[in-house]
Amino acid sequence: MQNARSMWSERLADVLTVYVLTDRGLSGGLSEQDVVRHAIDGGATAIQLRWKDAPMREAVSIARELKSICAERDVLFVINDRIDLAMAIEADAVHLGEDDLPIPEARKLIGDSMILGYSPADLDEVEWAFEAGADYLGVGPVYGTSSKDDAGEAVGIERMREVRRLTDRPFVGIGGIHAGNAAPVIEAGADGVAVISSVVAQADIESAARSLRLVVDDALSRTRS
Amino acid sequence: MQNARSMWSERLADVLTVYVLTDRGLSGGLSEQDVVRHAIDGGATAIQLRWKDAPMREAVSIARELKSICAERDVLFVINDRIDLAMAIEADAVHLGEDDLPIPEARKLIGDSMILGYSPADLDEVEWAFEAGADYLGVGPVYGTSSKDDAGEAVGIERMREVRRLTDRPFVGIGGIHAGNAAPVIEAGADGVAVISSVVAQADIESAARSLRLVVDDALSRTRS
């Protein structure tokens, strides 16, 4: 496998700007492929296939198509949880949580073949995660969320500042974020926002992604200047 | 990784004789480790960790212990479904079904580092599965079963004969098998029996495994003579 890790890692913070997670149940019968095309048309910079109960046979085929759609548009393609699926289709990245295969074991399996994202359980895991082999973090839930039933209590904007004080490595805020509340997440130090409902559950996915991108880019230009 | 595939494959039919699948929900609070120790004491020759909803962090730790317990007793240790977990702990084998990662992709990931088992959806898949990289098959459900809610309708003893006519490679019957109905499965051509409830849900797991082993060994000695 190619060293996709080094290829992406130089500009990882930039490709995490608007990070859209798929959710079949929320997309009203639209295929993952259509959801992802619309999201990218609107300005999504990273796509995560999140589909825990997928029959793997179907997931492999859909993941391959999504990878190709993302590759054409220079969008980071991430597989949630299943390292075997990510390796089989040579995804750009795999994203793990505290209940998934631990980072050291995961990094050993994937080598430098892909980016590894991690959702730390708490602040204590932030520095450890990067040392153990993570390339970026997903931190949340920033606001309350209904899309992930295992997301836990909201950690708030303050958590973004705390994480930024601990590391200069890339991280995104996740949880209940939409165009109306995304700017404070970026202003508090996140490199991007990860969203589900506020893009994939909208009637006009492209427009929802575009509004989010506009707000996030604006906040980034102000905080980084 | 060692070439565990060639190490086991020469005597694979023999180690598939009494193949016990774990099931946390059926084992009345007993740990997987205790279930497996008792089953092996009774004569189990292969153990499969089947625990689809396991938090992987916990699964890694339990799987490592089970691997060590099995290795001490020269018992084949199989991980169900999760190729990433199997690779992370260097299991002896991984077992896949029709909804899991397809055999060619799976074999590409694991190379010759482990045995690959497969549950074919129907007879048409038997020869293809071995050509695609499977080392043994699990065929069933032989009888009705309540342990696996996705098991489908019973295929009956005749299916064992049909599979044996198609291949001389190893396969086990699975589904509703216990000491009282195991002999016909072997007599019809299976190399062994895979069981869940009839061992792991019994008050005396060791004794249940011993009875099954006795019956299967007796049937094997009659059919192979």
C-alpha cells in the first residue's frame, strides 16, 4: 500500500475543515453515494462512512465507490471503526473510538498506509492518543446531539480551548454542530467541524454543506489571521 | 506473523472435531475464559470467540487470554467476523459468513498468517469458497437452532452428504447439534460438529463437551474405518 499517511498528514488540518459523516437512517432513502456527492458539491473536505451494522459485503462495494468519488475531488475518505474494511479498500483513513481496537494495535496493523483518527474519551487521552499513533482527534459532543445515541453529555466549547492548549495537532469538534453554531467551535481552536444531521439529514444537502463551509472558512480566516 | 495457515492446515479436519462457539448471553454470567477452559477440559478441539457487539478494547484483552488458553492445549482459536481483531491478536483462524468481508479480500489481508473459515450461503458457494481462499466450511443450520437468530431454515443431514460429494476439504456441521443428534452429522460426511448452546449453555460445560466428543469420535471411527 502507498504511504497515504504522509501524503495527507502535511495538510491534514486543512482537509478536516468540513468533515461529514454518513448516516443511512438519517438520509431519507438517499444512497450513500448521492449523499456524499451532494456534500462534496457543497464543500465537504472529508467524508466518513459510518455504518456499523452494514453487511460487510455491501459495505465493501459502497466504500469502494465512495473512495473513488472522494479521490476525484481530493476529499479525505475515512472508514469508521472497521480497520479490516479500511485496509481492504485502502481508505485514506480509519476513525476509532474508545470502544474500538486500541490505537497502538490499530497503528501496528495499518502501518503508515493510512491516517488514523480517534475520539478521546476525555482530556487525559489527548496527548497519549497522538503519541500512540493518532493523526487527528474528533472531540465532543460539543453541543447536545441526537444523531449518535452513545455520544454522552455535551462537553461544550470550553473543551475545544482545553484540547488546543494540550496540542497543536489537528482536531475537529463534533456533536450538534450546524452553520448557526459552528463559528465558536473554530474560534475556540478546532481545525474543523464534523457533522452528521446538519448536512446529511437536510433536504438540500449541498446547500447545507455550502453554508457550513462558508461559516467555517470565515471563522478560520478570522482566527488564523 | 508466522505461517499459521500451513501449520494447522495439514491436520485441520482433526482439529475441527468438536468446535465450540462462545456466547456470552447463553453462559449465565460465566466468563469466556472459564467457558473455554471447561469446554477444552471436556474435549473441545476448536474454540471460536463469537461476540459481535463487543467493545473491541475488551475483546482484544479477552481474545488474547483465550488465545493463550487454547495454545497451551493445542486447540485451534478462531475469531468470528472481525479480521482486524484476528490480525491484532494473531489468532489461528478467522471465520466469515456471507455478510462479512468477502473471502478474496479477507485472504488478501491475512495472507497465509491464519486459517480462514467460511459459512457458505448455499451449495453453489462450496467449491468457490475453497478456490477463493477458505480452508474449511461451516455448513448449516443442520437442525433448527435458537442460538443464532440469523441462522435461517434448517438444511438437514442431506446437506452434509451434498457438501461431501462436492469437496474433500474440511467442513463442520452447525446448528442445533448436541450429543444426541451429532452422530448422523458425522456419518453423513462432516469432519466435525460446531456447537453453541449444547455446550456453553449447559450447567456442566465440561461434561457436555465430553459427551459430544465421545459421540463424535465414535462416529468418526466408524465412518473412517
